[in-house]
Amino acid sequence: MPFALNILKLSQNLNKECTFPDIKNLSQEDQDVLIASCEIGLMGLRPDGIRVKDVYIPNTPVEFNEFVTVYSRMLYDGLYNVPPFSTVLRYSKHLTALKRARLVTDSVIVTKTYVEDMLAKIQANPDLVKRSDAKVDHGVASAEPIQEEVTTSIPTTPTRPKTETQNTSECPLGDTSGDPTDGICYAAKRVGSIANSLYSVETDNAYLFAYKKGLTEAKTIQRAEINSLITRAQFARMVSLFAMNVLHKTPDTSLQCSFTDMRRETQEMQDAATVACQLGIMGRDTSGQPNIIFNPRGYVTQAHVATILSRLLR
């Protein structure tokens, strides 16, 4: 939630009754993140963006309609929320606005590629779309239709300087630069292949960014398993590489992160879990201490993504 609060300057409505009985078994940190997402007006809400849902359902995969609704609410401050009794499909206005801003294209499964793409856009353009005061026809039967005016723009100059290499003498997750003595962990100028791609331009660009930044070793988009779900171990490797190669964060190697359920995993996945823990992204409890287990083969859920992104952007 720091991105929404600190960069987009969204504020929490502490008077909103954001209580969900199905999140009580989560860690306090996870509960705080989910409640904050509701108070900011992003998740846990009905289509109107005002009424709170009865349950949050934190352990289900993110669906495309949920993704575009949250993304739109974050960028447009709830402009495209749908009033009660509207005849409009609950997420159609969100989708239309994001398509016009060229931020999403077709309906797809929200996979690790979509997460990579979101990270790429946040890193390159924190102020993706300026807020709009446009009036929107929400399709309420008793209301007079209003012509929709969308005034959005995409900044041409990134607010965060782009750095192409991670200058470090050690590469905790391996050196893919081709020269182990150059102090660079990945080859900044490498380009993946999207030849014969059947995916959207947006998905192609997300893959190219991920390959360029060393987040994936799949040399072609066909090998990138675009539509697969992502496990916690796989996600740990991806976000750790993003944290080091793009955000230039440094793991605290003095922290002893050892997980009893990682012993049968590959060395690559063991290293990923350790580094994610040392970076403070995954594998820690609410007090900041390393957990005993990592659950490497569990799939990443909405609650996981919210918590991990919150930690990553601190």
C-alpha cells in the first residue's frame, strides 16, 4: 500500500468499517495490509467502491476483472466505480478507461507476467495516469445519460532514473552477465524473442522487460509459461531479482534465513527463498524475524501479492 499512499497520495478513510471475518487467521501484517486496501478504496468493496463486502476471500487467485477494477481505482481515484442498480457491467468502465490509456488490452489470466508488467510500469512511471474530473455515464436507469470524457496522459519521462546494471561484486541469485569478473549480475542489453507470439503487445512488452532485467531466463516468450500460476518459491526469485536488479536493494546477509520445508527444493529455489527473506520481502513474521517454514510450492494469492508489493515498495 505505500505506493498508493506515498506516490499517488491516496488517503485512508479510517471511518470506513473494513472488517472481514475470513482474514482473522492471517498474520497481523497481512490483516493490516488488506484492511488498508479497503480503507484506501481499492479492494474488499462492492462495485460502487463505497459499501464494504461481507468477506475478503484473501486466498483466491486474482481474476482479470478484479485486477482492472483495483488498477483503475488506484489510478483514477474511483472515478469509474459503478453505482448501485446500475445496468453497466461492474468492471466495464474500469476496463474501458485502462484500455484508452493503453495500460491493459485483452482479458487474460492474471499470472506472473501481469505482475512483472505492473512492476515494470510502476518502476518506470510512478505517476502513470493523471487524475480526471470527467463525468461518466454509469448506466443508472433513473439518471440522465452523461457523455463520457476521459482525459488521461502517460508521462514520457520516468520519475525514477533508469539504471541498466546492478553493480555489485556478489550476485546472490547467480551471474547471468557472461563475465563473472565485471561486477554486473545480469546482461543489461540482452533481448528476448517474441517471434510468433500469440499474446497481446502488452504481454509481449512485459516479457521483454522481465527478460532484459534478468527476472526470467526464458529466451523466448513461448518458454516463459505466460499463463501458468506462480508458486511462492518462483515468486520469491522474481521479486528478489526485481528488488536487486531494478530497485537496487541489498540483502542483509547477516540474517540467518533457514526454512525446514525448503530442503527438498532445488538449490536455485533455496537461494531465492533465502534472498527474499534477507531482503525483507518474504519469509518473515510480523516482527521481522525469519519464519521456520516458507511454503515454497503454495500458489501466490491476492493477500500474498498485496503484502509482498507493500514490503517491496517501502
